[in-house]
Amino acid sequence: MNVLVIGAGGREHTLCWKLRQSEDCGTLFAAPGNAGTAKCATNLPIGVTDFEGIKKAVLEHHIELVVVGPEEPLVRGIHDYFLADKALQHVGVIGPEKAAATLEGSKAFAKEFMMRHHIPTAAYAEFTAATVADGEAYLERTTPPYVLKADGLAAGKGVVILENLEEAKSELRRMLLEQKFGQASSKVVIEEFLSGIELSCFVLTDGSSYVTLPMAKDYKRIGEGDTGLNTGGMGAISPVPFVTEEFRNKIETQIVKPTIEGLKKDGLPYKGFVFIGLIKVGETPKVIEYNVRLGDPETEVVLPRLKTDLLSLFKAVHQGCLQDIELEVDSKVAATVMAVSGGYPEAYEKGKVIRGLGATEMVFHAGTTSKGDEVLTHGGRVLAVSSFGKDKDEAVQNSYETLKGISFEGMYYRKDIGFDL
């Protein structure tokens, strides 16, 4: 079976690496891919939202399955595009249709979905430019910290948490009236602040049945001890030590099942990943957000732990028979540490030569490109270095040992991944 993975990050390199291990995988393509995917797939210079270009490649290369990595093509309706085209209808697409992808495309839509299906989450209210005064009054009635979220996609930067009431009001005005996040903040959700420890739950569904993949914990802040600016993720660990069997059952019964059943009740066709961002408040799991694809850098610890053939899972999703697959997971701990460009998540330079990659096995490229025989940095997050260990300390240490042999100008990584576990 010929397969196309859409995207250019660490998530997509990990997907290609895992799919390449399948005996059923024929020719594997990545669009546009990076220097890492080029080692296990054929890169195609096509943008992730260039649906016409993707169609041409699918037909030309006899591709039978498309795995959509990032959220933007899903929110824009790539799955619907395939279903509406007779030449593409036979091709399997891993990723929900546009209506269901609104779970990530709109924070307000996601909150309404959770309320409708009694899924535990933070209390909230939504406001637009026309109701900005109501939003300020709402802030006055709530207690700090104040959580403001741009409703639409804002490349992971649309959430602001503030302690000061006047600052929160000013920020609300900036988001709604000055369009701080563009169209994404034409509506703003103000949310109750939840105090606890976060984790990520990944579910793969064919729209009817589902499997829950290994859970993971990622680290978003640039600085050690979870300080400084938010990033796309500086590292991750799986499994999550504080997830007991009892807590796992709560997640399954109170969140995962109602989510999948809610999608069915609402008539939202879903074939793909549901990424549920959770927070453990006391002994209660609550949903912070939904994503409609795998997370990054969690993918770089979740997929390496899968013993079940990934392509067989995707084929079962396409065929609607996921209930026939038994998920097998490696008991070892996986940890990934992200090496980033100097200055990230603010201004940074690209084009730095990366040395020491050699024959490293689980080094997943997040932001790289090739120039001749050289691999160069091409993003803020550059490499996700993953390792196994008997426990989280050994796994993290093994990633640090690998990182000692890798270098590029300005390279930075956190040296405390897993510090809070």
C-alpha cells in the first residue's frame, strides 16, 4: 500500500519512521517533509493546504492512504475534498471531516460540545467585539488568574493567562478590537483557571469504535522548572507515572467514551486521532482542549511505544473495523527532549549546520532541511531526541547522552524534562 503523510515536522517524521516498519507499506511519501522524512520516505514539494497538488500526487503515485499530520488542512476540509472527488473517494484519509475538525478550529464549539455531552471541563463564557463590555464585566465577576483564549487557530499562541484584572481587560480589548491574533480572535473564550498537572490522552477512532493510545506528558515552557514563554513543546514522557488504573478508568468513562459517543450523536464523521488535553484537578480529570490530530512532541514518545503495526491500525480505521484490532504497547518508558534554535520561541536564525546526526535511531526532525550532504536548521524546534529506558530517569538520561553528540550553532534544550514527576 502506497502511503502519503502530510506535514513537515517531528510528528510527521515519527509517523513515517513507524509506517516504514510495516511489511504492508509500499512506497511512502511525505509532503512537504523534511531532512528526516527524506531518510525513510520520498519528499514531495507540496504545501499542506495545496489540495490540488496533493490530488495530483495521489493519482500520479497510486497512493491509497493519506495520513494528515497538522490541523490546518483538516480544519480547511481536506477529508471532505477527497470524499467529494470521484477520483479520490477510494483513498483512505486519516483525519476527521471539516465539521468534526471544528473541535480544534473553534474553542467555543469545543466548549459547547463538552457542555452538551456532560464532559468535565472549566466553566467559561464567550465574547465578540460587539460584547466586549460584557466580557469586561464577566472578568470583574471572576477571580484571577484570568484565562483568555482566541477562538480560532493561532499556531498555539492564542492563550493568555493574567493575574491582574486591568491587564486582562486590556488584553481582551486587544484580542477582540485590535485583532491581536487576526481572525482567530474575532471571538474570545474566557475560562475558569484550573490548577493541577497536565497530560495528553490520544484516541484513534473509526467513528464507531476506538482505541486509547499510550498517554504522555509534555513540557511547554522554554525555561527549566516550567518558566518563561510557551513553546510548541520542549519534551515529553510516556507513560505518565501519576496515571493510576483508577485515574485511567475515570478518563475512559468520563471523557473518552462520552467524546466518541458525542461525535456520533452530533453526526460528526470522524476517522482519525482525537488528542485530548487533560488536567488532573485533585483526583478528577478535566478537558482543557481538543486537538484533531496527534500532538507534537508527544508523538515522538507515543508511537515508539506502539508494538501494534501502525499501518494495520490505519487500514482498520479506513475500513471501519478498528474493534478487530488489539493494541499492544511496550512497557518501557519513552522520553523525548527537543533541541531548539537560539532565541526560540521569539526571533531565531535558520540555516545552521547540524552535526553529529550519524546513524542515530530515534532522532526525529522537527525543523530541518537538506542542502547537498548537509542537514540545516529550518525552524524554531529542530530535533526531538527520543530514547527508551526502564524508568523515566533512564529514558531522559539516554536522550541527553545522544544530544551530547549533536550540535548546531545556538542549540538549546531543557535539562530537566520529567522534573515534576
